[in-house]
Amino acid sequence: MRLTDFENVGKAYPQFMTWRVPYKSPKWKGLAEVVITTNWSGKLQTFNIDTRVRRTREHPRGEGFTKEGIRLTIEQAMSYHKALGKTIEAVLNEMELIEQANEEREAEEDVAG
């Protein structure tokens, strides 16, 4: 797969959108999406990966990128990827522990009640 296989949303330079999901925050619900785009920085001779909020056509100001988001170099994105994986794993483990505790509490209440 190549970047050119993805939608080019750039205006001044090629910017390829590789992922998008509706933004769920109350402020933007139904009016924006979270996207990952890549772009080539000719000045720095490197690729960047952006995770940004992008307004949809339904937004009163129309389609376009907002200031909300982050821009990472490839090296930073690789580090972020590892950290995100560890964070997700820890959260899933915590959710499992909470679920087990809730089930145990419900079982105790059933026995007592």
C-alpha cells in the first residue's frame, strides 16, 4: 500500500487521510471527525503524521481542519504508538478488574439478599 492510495485532502501540498472517525465530544458531535493524515515537509525533507480534528460539511463554517490536534515526526509517532499500546493494555486490564469486582459484589449481594 502507498500513501497515494488514500484520499488527498491537501490544498497547498499533498496530505493523505489514512484514518477517520466521527468526533464524539459534545462540542463537535455531528460536526467534525478525528483524522490521521500524513504530509511531506519539503522544507525539512521529512514526513509528518497529524492527528487532527477536521470540520465536516455540516459544520456552519464548512469543511476544514481545526487547530486541535498534534503533529509528530515518524520517530515521535513510533514512540507514541508504543506508549498508546501500553496505555490501552493497562486500561483494558483495569476495566477487567473492575468488571470482576462488580460481579463478585453482585454475587455477594445475591447470597446476602
